[in-house]
Amino acid sequence: MNRKTIILCVAVTGVFILTVAVALFFLYSGTGDRKTSLSESREYMLFSAVPSDASLVLKFTDLRSMTECLVSEDSPAHYIVASVAASGKMSGLLREISSSSLYQDLMSCPAVLSVHNIGELAPLLLIDAGRSGGEPSAGVDSLLSLALRNGMAAQYADASDYAPAGALLRKRSLLLVSPSDILVQSSLRHVRSEVSVLDVNGLPESVEQLRGGNMVIVPGSGVEKVASGIFQRSHRRYFSFLSRFADCTAFSIDSYSPGSISMTGKSSSDGGPGDFMNVYPQVSPSVSEVASVLPSYTVSAAAVPVADVAEYTSAYLAYAETVSLSKDMKSAFGTMRKRTGISPEDWAAALGIREVAAATFQAGGRLEKVLLVHIGKHALPVLLKGNAGETEAGCRGKILDYVYKGYLSALFGDLFSAEDESHFLLIGDWMVVGSTGALSEYTSGRATEYTLKDYISDAAVEDGLSVKDSYFVSYLSLAEDWNFTGSLFSGDVLPALEASAEDISYEPVFFSVTEGKSGLQMNFRLERTVVLKSQAPTFERDTEVTVPDGPFRVKNSGTGRMNLFYQQENLYLCLQEENGKGIWGVPFKEPICGSAVTVDYYANGKLQILFGAGSKLYLIDRLGRFVTPPFPVELGKKILLGPDVYDFSGNRKYNVMVLHDDNTIEMYNLQGRRPAQWKTITAAETIKGLPERIRVGGRSYWVVRTSIQTLIFGFYGGETLTGFTGDRMIRPDSEITPSGDNAVEAVCYDGRRHTIRLSE
């Protein structure tokens, strides 16, 4: 079976599993053999038919819940299925089930979907098809026919022919469907032999800690197999940790809707002395405050709140002694003490650490990682080591030398290390460690002018970082930086995640490990929302202008078909059919500027391709011949993006709009001359693209998007007509809608839609 098919089952939980694995996993120890009690419960009896080698198990109270969660538009999983797994046999089957009345008598039946590695990942669908000894229902017959039409293996089985005497499953009939007949037959053999996923260490214990309902269950032995289908290889190392330390983890799917999905998890292990869980029952939970010092544009964050740092280090060092890490740690700690004069545990005590965190965000055009430490009142004398002449009174807000590289990771794990730990600064009672580029976000005021905590509040999203009684919290903003998100997920999953964010502006993932009523629990929530209200920025961050690489669709007037115009790495200009068949290629000497449009330059029905390069406009015909003279046309300054072409009068007297590299927009005719009335368009901040033309009351205006706001200009440019400040600035992502003869509607930073009159 194709790996893409399996993403139907696992991609929605993939982000969750990653955050669990990256976290220093906080485990809850279960005891006793509960296999029998689960197999005797109708809610869990289908587990007796799930082969014991399952890498992932999705349990649903009924088939309707399964289809609603996995393929309905009312669940975020819909985007994964529609974008990635559309060609998968199992996903197609579930969509057909959800959309047809032929299967109604099965929709209330319990159902389980498991994932197995049979050389490649493959799913197995199990449905409780009613009492044994009866005839299959109309829905069963319809589903068997559907599966066979889709080239899948399917079987209706009377469990009394397979299950041992006395087993509850013996009283039921089963419907089994899989792309692989091997899995169907394996399931029936497991029923007969009384061996199943219920025999996986820790599975009964972890499942029984939840309250039933819809679940995602990940046996520790299956984590790395599932991860191989979701995550980039560089991040799979975290999963070996999870597979070693958790026998099994079960997640209850608490809710799902178009705007969110949330789960609660429990784990179990054999409670051996080498379990990392032994650290956490000995420490007290606390509340994370790091969101109040992180910038709104944070891409990812993870934090460990520490109620008592001495309590934590004592428990951690005792754990290290148990798992034979003590010798290596003592050696490393000794080296650090020789280098700085203080050991990591004494350093942590001297700082009075209350929380440690790691976060990533964009700074200076690159993704930077910083470490943050919530420190006590008496930390400064230790921190100022290596900064001769600095005083406690004068050091705040300055970028200072940091001599304690590796101390945080030594005590809290590799997650709390950064590539550059050379400098630090103090912001209130927080220390921020990182490169000078990252720390400049704080010294300039950009990082703290609008914090992540404020942004989460304005987005009307529940703050999943600042939760009570927490041991670990983490955050990932999927849509904040797609380059970073792409570095996490495989090529199969990433397009689905991008598709899920198409109509939203904010897609945060929260994960926390907290002290619940019945012990440690994991909490996961993914939100999807459009943020309308947010603080108007004072500083611009996004100063990069996207220049498309092409190909650009252009009409071929000779054939009437659309062709693709593009530039190769060797700068050759090429034209090809949309089916990939080449038409021509000609040499060229410099990169084109992100645009290619067609014009009828000679007004004879034959189209040419207009594009920009350097500071000039070029014209080339459908046969690959450059039009000269008057082209190339010199504009006098370098083109960053453009041109866009307009025929305002309809008589093929073309004008073009161009964004230059000096942050100006100009209008030209095809002779390179500006209209007499034209006045340059510019802005204090970075203009992000070419202007958009809108018609309001019979007049044309230009909508210009900048890094901070949306500006509107009159047809001939000049000063903006919307020079607002603060919350009245128009959001850069706002739709501009004509309203009446001389007004538009737009959303401002106050989150409201305003009617704005345009007067030149």
C-alpha cells in the first residue's frame, strides 16, 4: 500500500506525537494485567481482533464518529485526507461510506482502524457487524461490494468460528477491510490464538486511565514506524526516546471541529528504575510564564516550569545514578566547574531558576533559537562573570558575554541548547541567551512590543502555555514559518498542512504535561482561526519581498493554447506546452523579475510576452524572437518585481506597474515614460508586492500591501489616502471591498470592519 494512504490515519496526530517525543516524556506508571477486563467490554472487544504488531490504533465509538473525525469537513483531519490521501484506497472507502445511505445500518457500530508494517505501512478496518449467527445486513453486503470494487480485501466473519469459548467477541460478527489480505487473515488468526494488541505492554493500563470514547493509541514499539511516514529523518531521533520510555500511550479525542481538535493522553510503563518518569513524581508542578516574554511571531517554544530547582536537580541526579549516566555526568559537570568556577547544579541554585525555555523566531532574515531562564533576585553576581566593569544597576537591557554554555542542557536536556550561546541579556527577571542577532530583537523592542501572550489573547484562543500544575509546555505555530514547518514534516504531510492553513491566519499547536486528578496527563490542542484583532506593530519584521520563480502561464496566439514561460538555472528563457512538451529556448543574461504577461504590441491579434530584468523591460514573441526596437526599454532604476500590465482605455495602449528595489512603485507606458500626472508611490515600511487595482464609484485606486499595513492610493499615486495610525491602520491581510460611491470596507487592527471614505 502507498505510504500516502496511511497519512489518513496518522497525520492529524503527527504534530501531537512530535511534541510528546520532543518533550522529556513524563510518564505515568500503571500496574496489573487488565487485558481480560478490556476484552470483556464491548467498547474494547474489537481490540481482540487487532494484530499485536499494530503501530497505531484509532478506536471510535462508532463508524459515524470515525468518518466524521477523519473525512468530514467538520474536522481538521479533512484537510489531510483531501490534500494528501485522496488517492488512498482506505480514505476513498471512508469518504464513500460517509456520503452514501447504503451503509446507514453500520454507522452506529463500533469501529477500529489500525496501522501495521508489512514491509510498508498498511491499515486494517474492523467493524462490529452485529450478533454472530445471523445473516449479514444490507450495509455489510454494500460495504463488501464497495471494498472489492476498490481492489481491497474484505471479509465478513462470524467470530464464533474463531474466538475461544467464553470470549465476548464470540457473540459478534466482524467486518474486516484492508488493502492487504495478509492483514485480514492475520486478524482472524490473532482472534483464534487469543493474541492481540491487548498483549502489548502497557496498552490496557493506558487505555483504562481514560474515560473511553474515541481514542488514538500508540504502542511504544510502533512510534518510530509511524514517525518514519510523517517526519523528516533529522527529527526521528526523538522517537527512539519515546519508544524506550513509554510502553504505550493512549489519547482520548475529546473534541474536533473545523476550528480545533483536542486530545488528552495517558501513558504507562513497567515502572522500572530506568524510567525517566521517576524524576517527575518527585518534583512539584508550576505555571509557565514564558509567553509573556516571547514575541508574537514565535515559531516554536518549549518550557519546563520549576517550582523548586533544588528539588528538580536532586531528582534528576538520582535518576542519572540509576541509569548509569552518573559517571559521564560527573565528568562533564567537573569540566564545566573548572571552566567557570561553579558546577551546573550550584549554578542553577544560585540563579534561583523558576523556569527554563527554548524558543525559535525569525530575526534578521533567519530562524534563531534562544534560551530563556526565569531567574531569582540574587542571580546577577553569577551571571555577570566574564563581563568586567558591568554593574548590577547598569547591565539590564545590554547584550553581555555568556560563559555558561551547555549548563541548561546538562540539567534539562538537549532541547535546551542553542547553536549560539555566546551572549545574554536581562529583560525584567528573565535571562535570554543566544546570538547577538537574536538578542537584538529584544534590545530594539521588537520582541516585547507585542508578546505571544498578547497575541494568543487577541486571537481569542485559550492559552495552552500558561496552564496550571504543569511540568512541561510547548507551542508550535504551523503557519508562522513554512520553511521551519517543512524541516519537520515529510514531503507527503507538508502539502496537507499547508492546505489546512489556506483560509486561516493562525494555526497554533499546544502541548502540555500536567498534574491531573488521577496523576500525570498530556494535553494536546490544535486551533485554526483567523486573527482579526491584534496590536498594530511599531517595528516591521517581514522585509523580504517574494519574487516568483515561475513558470508563468501565457497565451499562445498561434495555437490558442496556454503555454508556460520560465527561466532555467542557466538563465535561458523557455516556452513549453502545459503538458511539458518544449517549444523553444533562447539564451538570456540576467534573472527576470517574477512576472511575465502578454500584450498585443502591434495591435494585430498576435501576442508577445513582456517581462522585466535588471532595469529594463523586454518583449519576446511566441517564436522566441526578441522584439527590437524599441525594446529593451530602460526604466532608469532596478526592477524588483513586475511588470503588471493594464490596458485602461481598451485600445491596447498599455501601461505597466513596477515595484523597484528602492521601495517605490511606478507606472510606465511601453516606451518607459511615466504619465505626466503620475507621482511615485512609496511607504515608510517595506512594500511587499505589486499594487492591486480596485474600482470604486467609477474610479480606479491602488491597494498596496506593506509589511505592516494596507495602504490605498489614488490612480495617479502620490500620498496615501489611508494614512492611519495605531489600531486604525488597515491590516495587511484585510480584504478591501468597495462600499458606495467613494468608500471601501476594510478590517483594521482593532479587529473591526470599518467603512473608509476615499478622498483625493
